[in-house]
Amino acid sequence: MGGTARLYFLVARKRRRAVVFRRGPSRQVELLAWDLGTDTMTAGQWLKGRIYERRSDLSPSGELLIYFAAKYETGMRTWTAISRPPYLTALALWPKGDAWGGGGLFEAEHRIGLNHAASDTRLGEGFRVSSPYRVAPVASWAGAGEDFPILETRLLRDGWRVIGERSESRMQSWAAPISFVIDPPWVYERSIGAGRSAATLEMSISGIGEREGAWYVTRYRLLRDGRVLRTLGRADWADADLNGDLLLAQAGRLYRLRSDTADGWAEAPLSEVADLRDHVFEARTAPADAARW
């Protein structure tokens, strides 16, 4: 798994749109828009820095993105921004300064939960939030934690369920193959498909901080009534399209597994949507309509 592009995607809740974060090298991130109806990709802007994609969210329509980013060598260090994907140009920006909390959630199309403490919600100079959008701290814990608890809050909102007891992660060392071992793994499930194609997508997280690899060690399976239909193995991320298909990010590629193949979860081939491994940094400017509310 070492050396390949890392992919993570967010699926809009009300329209068949997604955004893809393509990371690689580690301090370069490209944002792309994924039209899930046609499986076409639109390349957007790059950031020479870090985006914490698991603290980010799409509005229900997919029109806006809230994301948490870092360039530690700059005076601002970290910030949360709202943009119009596939562009990162900020419509609104909240300076943060550290990596605790950050990011946010779209609680509704025009209601934004900011993952900053209530005392840390001042907009950056020159930025505003346009009506009818409203912004408030996402929860009583806003500004605390790292990827958790905001990641799990989003997962539960989007139909994932926590399975079993939550074990403690065990720190080994930063030089170990995996810095934090989770045994037994954290397991999440969500329903996928419908009717005869109904199944369960299972995600297990067995480690955090893989040396020369993914930050989260995640594996996926498709189940039905407790029986394994298909083992998908290691992947950066998997989720469901609104039409019930499986979407998968694995080894720098995006795949689709159709849910309407005759009971085809077990045997249908993964269809490659895009191979993003060879993308390299390119400076791109957002068009005028992507730089305004």
C-alpha cells in the first residue's frame, strides 16, 4: 500500500454528487467532483498542505463543502473553510491555529455546525457567511478531539451503525509498523442496495498511523444475514451511492460495484471509474462563480 495515492470521498445526501480528496505526496491534496450519475470526474484545485478529510462534509445538495486544512509553516497554521467544489477557494474561513477539532458538518442545506469551540468562531478578515446560511458550534464538544467524535457523528447521521463494544487503541510507538493497534477492531455497518440486492457493508478499523501506509487501517466486507458475500479487503474508503451501488476507493483508483446485477454482489466485477494515481500538482484558479456565495 505504500507510495500510492490516498483517496477519500464524500457523498451528498440528496443528490448523486460526491467529492474526492486525492492525497499524494503527503502534503499535496487535489479536490475533484464526481458526478455519480455519469461517473465523470472534474478536477478542481490543489492545496500544498494537509486536508483532514474525515472532519469535512458536503451539503445535502453537494453544492458546498466544509473542510479543515493545515499549512503549519504559515502564520495561520490551520483553518476551516467553506468552498464550492471542486474548488477550495474559501467563501468563508475560520482561522484555527491547531489541529484540535476543526472542520464541521452540514446539519441541513443552510445550517452549518462548526467544529470550533464557541470562543473560537470569529471569521477571518474579509470573509462573511451569506444569508440564508447559519453557523453555530456543532455540539457541546465542538473544538475537542481530532477526527473523532466528528467523524463518528457524520457516520451515524449517514446511516452507519456501531457494532459491538468499542475497544481502546493501544499505542506501540511512532516507529512501529502501526502506531496505534485496535484489537478487537472498531466495526461499523450500513445497509446497501434494496430488495433482492439488499446487503450490509461492513467497515473494520484495526489500526491508526500505519508507517509508509494509510493513516487508518480499514477493511471492508459485504454481508447478508451474517454471511460473507464478498471480501473487499484493504481500502481507503467505501460507501453507498444513492442508487444503492457500492463505491470503493482502493490503491489510487475509484470503483463501482452495481447493485442491480442479479444477486451480483459476490460475482460481479468491480468497474473502474477513475485511476488517479498519476495526477500531479497543477496550479488552478477557481472561476468567478465558484468564488462567491
